[in-house]
Amino acid sequence: MIDIFLGILQGITEFLPISSSGHLVVFSSLFKENNFSTNEIAFLHLGTVLSILFFYYKDLIKLIKNKSSLLKIIKLLIVGMIPAAFVGLVLPISQLIDESKYILLITGFAYISFAVIMYYSEKSGDGETIIENISIKEAFTIGVAQGFALLPGVSRSGITLITAMFLKIKKTDAIFFSLLLGIPTIFGAWLITLLQSSEGINSNLVIPTLFAFVAGTIAIKILINFTVNSKLKIFSYYCFAMGIISCGAFLINL
């Protein structure tokens, strides 16, 4: 049952701007009897990747048929992946954070900072730039923002979406680009963690991964509705509360 809950949690938090890694840090602290292995978490990421492919399959088919647009977007995605890949593979930031005794405090401050940024993101309004017209510089800027998602408490989908909105990219296209950028990022994290794990593939995780897929698909729809209707502030309140809870958990564990 806990694996199914973890699958639903992963699917929801991966796409809603509330940080999946931040939730895992806080939940692991509050419910210490449940040990969430890296293998379990990595396998569940596969479900969230599939939810992106399923939700945008019509748009992806159109892209595949339009070779010029496809090549342009692939180039933008490669540029967008460079900063996070550099930070994740070259600099051991994630490992240092995971092993730090201050991880709850780091997560708390990250949540609160991200909440403030998200609260003011709606002031940027809706842009006019469509995904095919995103520049290399803009793609790289979004990629740099994605690097901050290595901090638990900073949502990958949220920080890339908000950055794209500040760059005046049309909201629906900002979401699409953010999620497309998530495919190689999430899949890469899944593959690396799986290859490094000594546990192998656990067949018991198939059902939880299915739940992650369903929850992820629903979460994408919610993200689009809330973004288009300028209601991201609601998530900022939630992230601020999570930041307070994380800091509180740190103080309790002192």
C-alpha cells in the first residue's frame, strides 16, 4: 500500500510545482518507518515520463511530421539540458545535500524561496513567444533555472515554467517546453539511478508505477488549468507551508 501511495505522490508532485524531491525528504523524516529506496523512486520516474508522452502524444506526432520544427526543438532541449547535466554530473551537489545533516533546513529554505518566486510569477502575464521561436539564449536560461531543481524544495517543472513565463513565452508553450525538457532529464535520472542500484528491477513496483502514470497525467492537466487561469499563487502558499514544516521537522530532530 505504501508503494502505491508513493507512486501517486510521485506522479502528482513531479508535475505540480510543489517539488517531488522535497516531499520525499519531508515525508521520509516524518514517517521514518517507511524506507523509500532510490531504486523505488527511480522506477516510479518511468511512470511520469510515460504520462508526458501520453498527454502530449498528438503534439509530439505533429512535431515528428514537421522535421524542421522537430530539429529546432531538439536543439533547444539539448541546450536546455546542458546546465543541469553539468551540475548533476560534474558537481556532487545532490550527493552533498542528500548526505547533509541540514537537509531538512536546506529543503525548508528552498521551499520558502521558491514559494516567493512563484507568488510573483503571475505578474509577468502571458507572453507571445511560441515554442518554435524560443531562442538558444532563452533555452539555456531555462536550463540554468532547471539546475536549481537539484535542491529539494524547488520544483523542476515549476522553476522551468516560471522562468519561461518571465521570458514572455506563451503559457501553454512554456508548459509544453518545460515538460519536454523533463523527458530526458527525468528518464536520465531514472536510468542512472537504476544502473547504479544493486537491487535490480522489482516487479512489485509495476503497479505503483502505473499509479504514478495516472496521477502524473492528471497533474499535467491541473498544471495547465492553473497556469492558464493565473492561479499559481495557490501552489506558492502550499510550498511556503511545506517549507515551514520542513524547518520545523529539522528543529524537532535536533
